[in-house]
Amino acid sequence: MSDFLREKWPVLVNAGAGVLIAAVVVMQFVGGGDDVDITSLPDAVPVSGGEVAEAPAEEVPPAADTHAVVDVDGARIVNADSEPGNWMSHGRTYSEQRYSPLSQINDQNASELGLAWSFNTGTVRGLEATPIVVDGMLFTTGNWGVVHALNAKTGEELWEFNPEVPGEWARYGCCDIVNRGVAVWKGRVYVASFDGRLFALNAEDGSVHWEVNTIPGPPYTITGAPRIVNGKVIIGNGGAELGVRGYITAYDAETGEQAWRFYTVPGNPADGFEHPEMEVAVETWKGGRWWEIGGGGTAWDSMAYDAELDTLYVGVGNGSPWTREIRSPGGGDNLYLSTILALDPNTGRLKWHYQTTPSDNWDYTATQHIVLAELEIDGKERKVLMQAPKNGFFYVIDRETGELLSADPYITVTWASHVDMETGRPVENPAVGYDIDPQFVFPSANGGHNWHPMAFNPDTGLVYIPTQEIGGIYTLANQWKEDKEFTVRENWWNTGLDWADYVDVINGVLAENGELPIDHGYLKAFDPLTGETRWAIEMPSILNGGVLTTAGNLVLQGTADGRFVAYRADTGTELWRANVQTGIVAAPMTYEIDGEQYVAVMAGWGGTALPSGDARTSAAAKYGNDGRLLVFKLNGTEELPELTLRDQTIPEQPEVTATPEQLRNGEVQFMSVCGLCHGALAVSGGVLPDLRRMSPTTREHFDAIVREGMLEENGMPNFGDLLNEQDVQDIYSYIIKRATEDRALQLPTE
């Protein structure tokens, strides 16, 4: 390993990101996982019948009633600054700056913050929603797309809507059963369920106005929040890792009728093209049969809208499979993977595009948060779009024309030396190509910045980005290297990377260093005009929460280790912290009622952290992961219950009787199937059960759980199509081996 990699490389396995991420940098807590048994997963009620249908006409409330509550339209969102006490859209405004003009809570009194109220969601998985607050009502989501409507002043629940997603659908999510929130429009609340349905609900009582299925079936999922522009509800989807073809769709907000659909990658050219943009895109896909694997390009999160230009901006994700050697062996940029799209929201036609990572080879999605702003550049005010996608470069783009204005690294980048400002293309580093040998590459598939929203403060001129320094392990599938063949696993991960090589690299690191290092996370204040980091706060873990900034010179962020913190926006000085003992990945928001300002954040660790979290640093591993909405105000007096540390002891294990060959098979099969949820090396990050601590009941029924779906309704799907009986026995033996090894490390030597 080079000196650079020895110094900079934190490697842990991002088993979940599939590639094989590596993980982290400064150790605070040792131990790992939790002692929750697999049978404790939350229940999910299966949908009866199976077909998704529009709700009966009699469920539609009268028009006069639907507009009596939450009467939000485009004009009201455009003029959001005139009523800063509300938070009416996902990023507060269409520009998605996540900046609030409220300043009652500020850098002079933030130390007086206290809990006003909290609401238990009854979940133990990741919570990623940004609550919406309009006229005293608060709307947020839990897992699966469950909606909670609350009194924003008291926390009293007004109604709940459960889309009743079948528990087995959890298998199709790359990164937990999360949901990023709702949209509101003219008396209705819009939410997408994990299994791909879009609902229009009556804001007053949660009754269903209409329901439409937006996907052809598994392995598509939806985790993103819808946006509403010009009376159209816009939603994308996820599933690129599992082999789907991405698209984004607009539906009429009143009727649910489809208005348009924009496919992000071409299908089989022999079938023709759905719209002109696909005829252009197909010329950039060469030599492969990508449509048999899906192609990828899912638009699963980021959107922003410029009302003056009447332009919708959408971020597009990675390819399927990840590696371009398999996906497009003849070369080509593979449009519109890892691309920012500028669309006409009325027709869905493309105005311009900018591809951040042509021919993406590393899962460098451009689905990260898009922010619109006006910046003075070279003496001229420009209407810009800003994004810090996974690939490590911070982009400033003219949002009228798509012209690249700057692209500066915001974290360590080794896959490319720089972005050529003449061509707008990154200059790749050929030394880290992984078509022959495994490579460590910065950033990993977790990205320098993942989905967690950043924020822009026009007062300071700074963008506040939750970043991380993680090196990823990339290694091309040996089947492709040897035979130029790739076996697609239906309804499962198809990254084109090699799990056997991956575990060998990880084991080599363990043999050399004794343990895996802990990755760095940072909150960075980034100057988009100079490309410099003005200040940075180092975190004890990666995958920390999204960001809020305010006119009170504040930046607020939650952390993976269970803190909620307020900083000065101009200097980064810490002003206040609350130990909430639950990891936070969601972004905070703020609102005002009766002259009193509140700050709210969803607390529940998971999402991308499900496969990539480190038990040594996560609050979930130490305390558990009970989901809550936490709401603070000045001089709040409520208190959360003090949690006790979880028992991290690994119990005594039975004797391992498997052969070395069986243990090897169990190791590779665990990493390629089980590790994506239960953690690399059988060490859970704390959200899902740590299998080194299986109960006697789980041991007894291990095969029935894994291959027969004994706990399918609880969110533990069956994998009988991927694993045979011997595979499961070998996985079980591997878990026992790992538990025995780690138990020995916990026991005293004298």
C-alpha cells in the first residue's frame, strides 16, 4: 500500500454500498452491534389483495373542505420569505437552500435551547424526513412512507396514515426502509410509499383522495419526498443497484393522472425510444446489453425548481451495474447517469444537462442535494445551481445555460486529478483503474457527501456540507475478467464487483493492522466562490445528519453518535449541544407559532448507515435506535429518558465444525447477501440485529428465517432464491467463527 493510502485511507467495508466501501478514522467507542434479536424487527402489515387501485370516489372530500387546511400553492411557496414561520416545501423554498430567515434563536441565546416536546414514531430504523409545517400543522414520515400529522405547538398527533407496505419489500432497498417526507398542496398531503405507490391524502384527516402505482414492480422502491410544481406531483424512484431502469414522473395533483415521464437511460434500442432525449442518450452506450440489467440512472432524491425560469432540476444516480466494463464495454459517457437535468416541468422535455461523472465507474451519483442561489462571479450576478455530489467535486453551474462555472474538490479525491474547465469533464487518474487489480479509491461509493442535505446561508455566503473521508475498495467481477460474462441475480445487487476479492482485501487489512480504522466525518463551511473550506468540524463518525442554517447566524446538525449541535455560521464555534442518545441522519428545520421559534429534527439512525455504520461510534449500537421527532425552543423544559448502555457482550459460541472450504463459502455469501444489512464481518452498525449475538431461538430457526421467510412480515425477507441449504449452513458457521473471534477479544487475558 502506498504511503498516501497508509496515511489517508480509512477502510471499512461499506458492505451495503456494495462496493465495498471502507470505513473510518478516530476511535471513540469499542465494541459493536447490538443484542437485539432478529425477531424484534418492526412489524409491517401486508397489503391485502395485491393490486394498487385508485381510492373509491366516495373517499374524496368535498372541494371546499380540502382547501380549508394547508392551502399551499406555488405562489405561496415562491413567496415563502413573507411567512418565514412556515416550512411549506422540502427545503423550505423551491431553491432548496435550507436557510430560514427566523432569528429569534440566534448565536447570542442558542445556549438556552431546551426540549419543547417529542413524539415517538414507534420505529427502530432510519428516519430521514424533513417535517413540513403549515399554519400550525406538522407533517412528517417514518418508515415505509407512514405519515404522521401533529399539532406543531404541542406535538399532539392528529392522524396517522399507514400505506401498509409488505414487509418482504425491505429486500429491495439498498439502504433501509426510509422516507424523506411529504409535499403539501391545496389541502392535501402527498407521500410515496416504499413499494412505489403515490398517495394524495386529505390534510385534515389523512383519508385517501387518490392512489397511483408509479412502478412496474420490484425491485423498484421509493424513498424520496415528492415535489409539486405547477400543479404536478413529481417523484422518482430507486433500485439501480438491483438492476432497474430509472425515470422521473409527473402526476396531476388533483386527479393523479400521469402528465409526463422522463426516462434517464435508454432501454433496448430495438424497442424504440419513449422521447427524443433517449435517441441522443443511446449513442453514448456502446457494446453492451445494459437493458438486460436495467441500466440504472434512478432519480431517487434531489430536485429544485426555479419559478422565474420555470425549470425543474433533477439529480440522476449511478449505473447498473456500477462498473462500466460490464455495463458499456464499448465506452461512451452513458447519458444520463450521474447527471444534473434541467427539465421543463410542464412537458418533461430536457432544456440542458450536465454530467458530473461521465461513464461513472464508482457509484458516484448526482442525486445529492441541489441548491439554487444568486452569486456575484467576476463582477456579474449569476443565477447558479450548486451541488456537492458523491464524486468529491463541488460544482457551481449557471442554471440558465448549464455552463460550468467552477468545480473544486471539497474532500480528498484520487479517481480524478481535476475537472477541465474547457471541456467540463473530469480528468481521470488511470492509476486507480480496477479492471485488473483491486484498488482503493477516494471517495468511496458512500461519497464525499451522500444524500444528507447541505445548506446555503446568503448572509455568510457559505455552503455547509456534511462530508466524509472514506476510501472505497473496487474490484471487477472475476467472472467478467475471465469469461466476459456476467450472471445477473434477479431482484438482488448487481454491481459488477467481486465479493471474494473484496473480503480478501479486508482480511488483509485486518491481518496487517489488527483492526479496521474508523472513518472521518466533517461538517464543512465551503466557500463556493473560492473553492476553499472556511472552517470544518471533525466528527467521531461518518454519515452524520443533514444541515439547517438560519438568519440567527446558526448552523444546526445532528450526529451519528447521538448529539444535536448548534454552531456559529460564520466561525463554526460550538454554541450548544444536546445528547439525545439517538443517531441523527435527517436535516433539521425550523418554524414559528404564536411568536415562538421552534427547531425540529427526526432522530433515528439508518439509511445509508444501515450497511456502512460503525458500531464503535454509533449511538444505535450503544443505546438502541428508538425513533423520535425532537422539537426544541428557547428555555424548553422537557426531558428525554436517560438510556442505559446496551450489553455489548458476545455470548459463548458453539464449536465450529465446518471445513475451511465451507467457511470460505459462508464468508463470501454472508458479505454478498447478509452483510448488506447486518454489517461487514458480521458486525452490525447498530440498527439491525448483530448476528454474533443470536438468541437460541434464532439459532434454531436460522435456515427457516433466511431461506423460507419465517419473519418476512417483520421486514426480514427470504433469500431462498439466492442461497441453498448448504450456503445457509456455511453462513451460520461463518457467523459462529466471527463471534468466537470477537468474543476472545472481549475476554480478559488474565
